[in-house]
Amino acid sequence: MSDETLHALLTALGMGLMIGLVRERMHGQPQLAAGTRTHALACLLGCVAWMLGAPAFAVGLLLVGGLTIASYRQTASQDPGLTGEVALLLTVLLGALAAVDASLAAALGVLVAILLLAKAPMQKLSRELISESELQDALMLGAAALVVMPLLPTEPLDPWGAVSPTTVWRIVVLVMAVGMFGHVAQRLFGARWGLPLAGFFAGFVSSSAAVTGMGQSARDNRARTAACAAAALLANLASLLLFVAVVGTVSPPLLSAALPALAAAVLALLTVAGFWLWRANQTDMPPAADSGRAFALSQALLIAALIAGVSLLAAWLGQRFGSAGVLVTTTLVALAEVHAAAAGVAQLQISGAVPLELARWGVLAVLGASCLAKTVLAFASGGTRYGAAVATGLIAMPSAAWLGLLLSN
């Protein structure tokens, strides 16, 4: 017997024992039709039958299927579920897979055991914890990301090659995902800590989407305004850290020259975010309603349209004015995508097209334009109170950067 054959048989035996043990433990009936021994034998049957050839495996699978049907007909009145029957058939298939790829079969076997073991938590999640509106939002997000986006063309439709349907729809999906992420984090950790945590990590993907998603949450419940503002500012902190990394990667000399200004920006934003987080902890916030919506699709579409419009304007200006307005055009690009604009300024500096001194100011101009755009998004998505709270941090960040640059000269 070869080592591969022995490995496959041992894997099949281990999977069968594991799945059968979980099934027998969770079912709780002494006369269980398929328990530990049955699943172990079924998994070995699938493995051996596959080694003997496709006809033998087909016969073995049909026999197990027939026995499973007969067993279900006898127990359907007491246990109408199909989990045990499906698990038994899947055990046979996993045994066959062990003869082909033992590692993959073992991983899937563990997953099957986990799913069987998680019966009670999954039932509670689907029946009690998730509301109908939240389920609708999750399905809408899944359809937007997995069904609609792959069908959209990736080629730009405008004459300047700036915006493609996939790019625009990706923004829509990001706004929806940030809203869903914040909603789930709030349900798990509460508004005080769940929203800031969700905002910070969402900022590495899209701080604009985070500002918009948190604005929607603040509009739905005004008592969460401070927590949502802190989350939005922490998203911008994450985005600023990524901004620094992008500049340093493309042009280390530019990062060294602009480092005092960027450090001042980080400190100012962190201070203001900490203030609103403290305010959130001083506020008596009621828990979110279980039926609350995770995001508003219309708001996501509006934000994507605004960003696409700014990108088209920047592309048109770049073609019209050429190199003479390159920094102005790059600054306009920052209204839609700050990291791309930062990389553009750094690339211009490292290639010699823009002097280092001018590029330093260009980096701050990009940062200021991005803050201006996000301030507008904050007021548009969350209203006056939320917009004003977010604006305190977004104004403090470039102001501190400009002051830091002036003092470092």
C-alpha cells in the first residue's frame, strides 16, 4: 500500500468519525439512524469505491442514497429535517474526495462538522437576531457585488478614459458595504465602540464611503451623532495613514520633506476624533432598533454619481490645460480619490516634472481638497449636526498640516 493510499484512507476515517460524532452528539436520540460508526463507514466506502473506479463509486453512492431515503421515510414523522440525510451523502462524497485531494477533503470535513455543531447559534441568528430588513439589505449587497458588478463593462465610456461603469458601481458597493459593516459592528459592540471600530477599518478601503455610511446612521438616530462623527474621523485617520504610505512608497524624498506637516495632520485628526469619541461616551444612546436598515441604496448611488462627476471634470481639465495645470488637475482628482492624487503628485516629483518644494505644497493641496469633498459628503449624508462635527476634524487636519509645513521651513 502506497503512502498516498494510506493517507487517503486515514483522512476518510477521521472525517467520518468526526462528522458522525458531532451528528450523534447534536441529535440527542439513542436510536439515531446514522451515528458515528455509520458516518465513518460511509466515508471509507466513498474512498474505497473511488479507488476501485467510477462504476463502483456510482453503485456505492446509489446504495447509500437508497438507504438514506428508506431511513427518512421511517423517521420523517418524528424528525422532518433533512440535515442528517444530506450529511450522510456528503460524507460519502468527502470520502471520494479524500482519494483525490486529502487536504481539501479534510478542510471540507471540518467545515461540515462546524456547520452541524452550529445548529443552535445559526437558528438563533436566522430567526431572532437578523431582522427581515437586514436580510434584505444583505441580499441586496450580495447581488450588487456578486451579480451586477461582474456584468458591467470595465472599459471607460467617456472620451477621456476616466470613469468606467465598474468603477462607479464599485463605489456604490463600497458605500453599501461600509453601512453594513457599521450596522453589524454596532449590533455586536454597541454604538459607542462598534461604530468607531467599523469606521477605522473601513477607512482603509474608502474614507468617503465611511463618511457617507456613518452619515446615514447618524441621520437615522440623532443620539448616535457623536459616535458616528468619531467613526468618520477615525476612517479619515486610517485613510491619512494610507496616504502617508502611498507618498512614501512613490517618492521617499517627498515624504521626508512633507513629514512634519503630515505628522501634525495625524495628531490634529486624532485629537478631534478622540474628543467626539469622548462625547459619545457621555451620551446616553439607546440601542439600535432590530429592524433598522443597514444602508440606503439611493444615497450610495448619489455619492457614486458625485464622485464620478468630479473625476470627469478633472479628466477634462487635464486634457484641456495639459501640463500647465497638472497640479490643479491632480488636486481636483483628490476630490474623488485622494490616494490616486497623492501618488500622482509623488510621481511628478520623483520624475522631475515638479520641484520638491512645489510638490510639498501639492501634497497639502491634495489633502485639503479631499477634506473639502468629504465635508460636503458629511453634510449631504448626515445633516447639519453630523456634518459640523465631522467638519471640525476635516478642517483641523489640513490646517495643522499647513501650519506644520510653515513652521518646518
